Amino acid sequence: MPLKKSYVALTWTRPVPWAGFDRLSSDINAAAKQSRTIRYQRDLIRQYVREVHGVLEKEVALLELAPDRATPESLKILENLVRECSSQATFLSVDFTAAQGWRPQPALRQGIPIERCLALTPDPLLMDGKLFDPQAHFKAWRQKEKAHVQSRPKHRQDILKALAGQEDLSWPKKADLLNAQDLRTHGGKPWTADNLRKLLELVK
């Protein structure tokens, strides 16, 4: 009986700091609970491997800062995968560029022989009894990001309101006050004396 063909799953997503998503578990199943994009890729790849009667040797979830390059940490993971996985394993990923040119990630294949790479088409997939369409999902996120950018003036006003009557406090104390109220910068980061000073200079 011939041995089953071996596969390695490569999945990735981008951080959304302003929405509180800036970390991703290294465990694929935990990462799939954090990100629907990761879950979709995991499930699509697993479905393919079942259909071809293969075996998944390894599954990896990466958090990438940009769609056209990989972080040094991700490149290190990919280099280690090539060394650690069997020499006949095929590296599977989802080709989001097939969906209106969204989310390319050529770095996923960096250092991996091209003949060992296979990109799956991002077809809709049934998840939790509902059809998950990656095109619709990414379009909705683009709308959310656009709305977030447009909310910048209101965010500034909210920060000014929170600091009303605190003019005598030092910059570090003002930053601490905002952080204690769980108020963050428009990009989702904690306040510091420096970034708060820059914000207030902009609204003068």
C-alpha cells in the first residue's frame, strides 16, 4: 500500500491593533479561534488534504504586518519548516490574489522550492453552518477600516473631553489617566507622553 502524500499548511493574517487584535497563537487551533481568516484557511486546507487522501504533517499560523513581505520571525519559521519537514512534503496555502487581487503573500513561499508549493483557490466554505465567503469578509473589513479612519476627529474630541480639567497634569500623568480609563490611541496603542503631546498639538 503506497504511503499517503504529506502536506504542510501555511496560513496567515494581518494584525488589527485598533480592534485589539495584535497577537496570534502559534497553535493553529487556538489561532483559528482568534481569527476567522486563519480558521477559513485551516479548514479549506484540511478539506483539500482529506479529498486527496493525504496527511497533514504540520500546520502553521503567521501574523504578518504587510501583504508583500514577511517578518524576520516568519521567515525563520519557514526556514525551519523546510529543514524539519519531510523532503517530499507539499506546502499548501490559500491564494487570496485569486479573489480580486486581495492579500497577496509571496513571502509564504520564500525559501521553499516552487515545485513543492501549491496554492488553493479561495472558494467559499461552509463554517458553523454558514457559507464563509472570503471576498465578502475582506470587503466588510475594508469598510470597517474606512469607518475607523473617518472616526479620527471624533476620537480626538473624546480624548480632549477625557482630559478636561486636567490641564495642570504633566504629560506622563495625562497619559496614565487615559490608559487607566482604557482609552487608547486611534491606532489602538497605549498612551505615552510623546504620542499624547503630538495629538494635542494637532488639534490646536
